[in-house]
Amino acid sequence: MKLATLHTEQGPTVVSVTDHEGQLTFYDVRAFDDTLPPSLKGVLSLEDGLERACKAAKQAVEADRQITGTLCAPIPQPGKVICIGLNYRDHAEETGMAFPDEPVCFSKFTTSVTGPDQPIRIPEVAKEVDYEAELVVVIGKTCRNANLDNALEYVAGYMNGHDVSARDWQIGRPGGQWLLGKTPDTFAPIGPYLVTSDEIEDANNLSIKLTLNGEVMQNSCTDKFIFTIEEIVQFLSQFMTLEPGDIIFTGTPPGVGMARKPPVYLKPGDQVDVEIQGLGVLRNSVEAWN
């Protein structure tokens, strides 16, 4: 099932989505179960919330109960935004770096999260802003000390993600300012919708592509992961409780702007599309933020 967040005249609400070659149609889930929370994060927080939402979503589509509004990030305010660095073998080879022995972890603030068709705003102080297409994992159940056999049971679904990165701050400042380089407002677009796990046969084997102004810049597959989704969830849950609605960016494939000769960085007027197999297209424009 495809689930999204739509901002309507009554406020944000969870909806189901059909996607016909990029033409999205939205259906009113809560019209068939008005006891569901209006937010997707709230739905995931209920023990049977996702099951009930999927049942209501199916009914809404069958009844053609359409609803209109503005599409938002599927989870506008996740509790945690966790990111994994250097997690594709071909990207590590591109950068000339050794494969890490364990997942390299960092985070973004929730104010970095933005939705489809919303602009990526480049702060005036950032001059070398890079693109990074990523598969995003959405946690659906409270998770602590998962093991490799049960780790995927805690995953509600998957989304496209874009880990926008100001390289001149992340690695260009004395000591490296990873936090400032990774977490400016709008630097974590996600969407356009969440696809539930049951619809994805193997998330460790999905094609992933990023185009910049129509030109393919990244084109790989999640089968190049150094650490699988199971390994990432297991590793993280040793240190923290993963909660419903938390999201995990799983790393980016080769083709990033800083590795090109000459480097290619985002600029106002650009359009960036992230497309992962079965997850639709996440499209964002770029603008200056003065």
C-alpha cells in the first residue's frame, strides 16, 4: 500500500495513493476509519494502526473516495532522522575510501525534512551543495536490540530520500562541520509517499537513480550496500530505541557532485529527481535562501 500525508482545508491527514506513471491520486483513508490518527506517524504508533490504515485505504480506493490537498513529506516530523554514510561499495570505490567495518552514522534535525515538490533552499553561507539519492527506511514498531532474523519486522516501509549536503561545511571547514553541512533546513526531502514493506520484495535489491535537470547523475542498485537494511537496524538498535515514525537514510551510490571533475554542485533553478524502484519519484527544485 502507498500512504502519504496530504494537507487539506481541515489540516494534514493520512491518505492512500495510486501512482499511474507519476500521476498521483489521493484517497481519504479516515473516511473509512475515523478513529485513526490524522498523521502517518500517529498511525504507525498504534499497535494495529498500519493494518487498519491499509484496510481503510483499500476501501477508499475501491469506493473512489478521492480527496484533494497539498502533498507533504509522508512523515513531516519524524522523531529521529538517522543517516548512514559510505554504504555503497561503488561509492566507496569512487571516493577512494576503504570500506567501513561498521555503519558510519550521523543525523539530521527534523527541520531538515521537507516534502515532494518543495524547494531545497541553499543558505547564503553554503557554496558547494551536493546531491545524494538515498533509500529511506521507516520504522513501524518500537525496536530495541533487534537481531538479523527479526530486524525487518520493525520496518513499516520505504521512501525515496535526498541527503542534501553542503560539502564546504561538512568536510571543507577546520575539523569538519558535519552537523552544519548536513542539517540545514530543507536538506532532507522525502517522499512522495511511503510504500509498505509487503509491497517491496527485497529492499536490498532496488534500482536507484538521481537526475539533475534531466541528466542522470547517479544510477546504481541497493545490492551494492556494504551494510544491508537488516544490519543497519540491528546495529542502531543496540544504542537507541527506534520508534514508530523514525526514518533512516541508508547511504548514497556513486556519481555525487564532489567526486566529478569538475565538481557539480546544486544551484538555484535546478531540478532534482530521485527515483527508486517501486517508490515513485521525489522531485524538488532548488532556490537560494538569503
